[in-house]
Amino acid sequence: MLFKLKYILITATLLLFAPVNQGNATVRDDITEPNLHVIRKLLVSAINSGKITDSLYRNLGAIKNRTALINGYMATLEALKAKHTWNPYFKIKYLNNAEKTFKTAVTGDPHNIEIRFMRFSVEHNVPGFLGYTKNLVADREEIITQLDRKHYSSADAALVKTIINFLLDSKRCTPAEHGKLSQHLASL
């Protein structure tokens, strides 16, 4: 089992920086843009694995000129680090870092539904008494606005469906928003 986990981590790390367009026969020496599909899959695995969280965090942290979206992933991973640690001091520290990194990500690309979704999902899952839920309404409204405009940024159809389903399941939408989201889901 341990060997399998190490193999998965090594393979995922190698794939993380593989070019997205495999049809191009030229090999680039300066690959700096990670494969978003791989990051998304690893992020889902990181929800239940501290090792994958730490590995992905280190790999994305090594990127020199991070985009707003990569900062959004970093913020999500910081929040997951809080989930995986047992120490209350570090839980708060990681959540504070996540909040700051999310602010940087949203400032860098305020209309990116993937960044807004990551922050919404973190804030939705953090206990309300900790005070990390101040952007839920703004993020939900921005996501719905971008869905109405069909401005999905880097999100593909599968991710858009995931975002819509998460919003619907969160029970944080108004009846009018619920109706809009259901229409968007039906049209995909």
C-alpha cells in the first residue's frame, strides 16, 4: 500500500508539469505551466490525504511566477493542511494563511469561477464560529454571475457541473439562484 502511494505521488508529480497539448511534437525545456487536470485530480485526493496535500503544496510552491489560479490552489492546500493537522495552533495558522492567499488570488483574477469556488467550498466547510465565512455570499453571487455570462475561465464542463452541484447541495442559495443553477446544469 505504501509503495502504491509513493508510486502515485511520483507519477502525479511528473504529470503535473507535463504539457497540456500532447499533439505538439516539440519538447519545451521551460515548462512552467502545470497541468490543471492533474492538479484538480490531486486536489480531490488531497482532501483525504495529508501526504498528497504536502506533496502538491511543495510542487506548486516551487512555481516562480504563480498565476492567480495557482494561488487559489495554494490557498486551498493551506486550508487542507489545517484539516490534516491535529495541532490547534497550526490549524488557525494554516487557515489564516489560506485566507490571505485566497485574497491574493481573487484580487489577481476576481471573475475566475474556479478560484471563487475553491474559496466558497473552504469557507462552507470551516466551522462558522471560527469567522472564516465572510466571503460566502460574494463568492456565490460572483460564481452565478459568471455562469450566467457563460464565462468559465479555465473551468471545463465537468468542473462547471461540479461547481453547480456543490452550490445546489450547499443549501446556501436563494430559491431564485437555485432555479438559475438548475437551468445551467440542465443546459450542460
